[in-house]
Amino acid sequence: MSTPVVFAALSLLLPAALCAQVTTNTLTIGEAGAIGCQGPSDPPALTGGVLASARYTVSYDQATRRMTLTIDNTSAVVGTEATPLLTKAFLNLPAGTVTHAILVSQSAPGQVQPDFEVDLDMEDDGAGCLGDFELELAARGGISGGIANPAATRVGGPVGAAVVGPATFVIEFVGPGAESLNARAISYGWSEAGPRPGVNAGAKFQAGGANAEESGFIGSTSSIPDCATSMWLIGEPRVGTTVTFCRNGQRGCHDCLWVSLFPGPTSVGGITAPIGLPLLLVLSGDVFTQLPLCLPLNIPGDSGLIGLQLYFVLATAQTGSGLGIPTYSFGDVFVVRLR
């Protein structure tokens, strides 16, 4: 089936609202293969060669349109040196999905509670060589109020001012695509306009090293499983209107969109698909170069489609077996209910 025919068929099947889902994904900052702005070391380091790292856990609830972001400062504790503080966190949001971000709550297990502010879609968000991000969380007090590794024996800044992590932030999104966001769509966007290749997330670290003076910007690891695929809708999907369907993936990957009327998982011929078989549609995509790949979907005014539930997944072909049979990795299942 040709691509135009498949897209035409797909447009007939998507007058949908997402079934409310909670998805979770994790990103690592500063491990081997990550990008830093202070030199060519691997893993990247702050000034003075000080190592810094973090883990972001992203959870998104479509019913409330709220993201829960947990930030763990995992920077190495080295002798009597000050372990760096994380003072800014950067994430990407799919373009056109969110117009407002509201910081609902922020908390940490220690006595000192985080006092961060959220900035959305800033043209210059201060991420150094990592480029521009859609979302920034920044400690209002900078070093005084940065997130510390709970294992640290020494941190910089005023005594007792650091937030002992992990720190948890709940952010509510408003916008034409907030209803269809998911953890992978948030985690696997790409920063732009930087002198180095785009990254999925970043952090600013400060007050590290022997004199608690070393700092810098470090990004997420560049090697991501499953080619970092994600999907979302922009617009309110009602009959007789048009929405935009987008999919994203790691540069150089080749995806294939599978659509089914049945939930999974299903195992056939050594392949376990997270959605049911047989497949309703199979759409072979292009190699990801310009990201994301979006297309308009015209929704017919047919009330008879209301109530039908569809299951979408992006399949990425991996190295074939010795018999020449391809294997697949899969992204999260994207569920829609026609209304």
C-alpha cells in the first residue's frame, strides 16, 4: 500500500481522544557518551575536570496533563572535594503542544525544600553549548538551593542551603497537544541552535571541586535504546476537524508505524509485538533526518466511528538474524479512543 493511500486510510481512523495513560521514562546526564561544554572528555566533566551526573525520571499523566519530574544528583563523591550541585535542569517538549507550564509543587525528603522556577520556550535559556530547550527549571538562589547528591560529604554554597535530593517537581501543561503528551515525547526531543549536536536533556552544575568553584553544562547520553521513538497529537480531535499527528525518533533511524484494533502483546514468528495482531495498517516511515515528522489528519464527520479504540506503536527494525529475519524494538503503545 502506498504512503498516500495509507495516510488517507489513517485519516479516516483518527477522530480520537487519547485514553488517559500514565507513562514513565528515564534519562541519564553525564555518563559515557554524553556531551559537555567544558572540553572533549568522556564522560564529560565540569571545569577543573570535576565529574558530574544526574538521573531524570519523567512521568506524565494524560488525565491531569501533569508531568512529575524527579531529579537525582548522582555526581561522584571524591575525597574531600565538594560534590557539584545541580542548579538548572533542561528538557525538550514537542513543538506546538504546550503554551503554558504551571509549577504545581516541588519537594525533597530533607529539611531544605526546593525553590525552583519554571520557564517555558525561552529563546535563550542559558544552557551553554547544549542549545535551546523548551523547558527550564532553575533554582532561584543558584548555588544556594541547588540539588545535592544525598551521599555527598561536602557541598558548596552557604551551609545548610542545599536541597538534599532526590527533588520532585509536578508541572501542569496547558496547550493544544497537552492531552496527548507522553513521557517519551517529553524525554526524546532535541535541543536546537547549539554549536554541538542536539541532546534530549541537560543540566547546569555548580560549586564542585576542591575549592567548590567548578561548574558547567552537561547533556544526556547520546546512545538511546529503541531509536527514541515517540508519538503525539496536536489539536482537539473531534469529528469534522483536522488534527496533526507527529512522530519522532533518533536521527538516522528508520521507523514503521503499526496500527491495530486489538491490545497486545502478541507473539508471532519469534516477534513479540506490544499491540494485537492482525495489524490494521502498516506505514513504512522515512529515515529520521528533519524532526519531528508531522502530517495533518482530516477527521470525517462520521459519528459511527465514535467509541472505536485503536492501538499504535512505532517499530524499529534491528539487525536481522542469521536467517535474514529482522527483529524489532518498539516504543510505547499510543492508545486512542474515537469520539
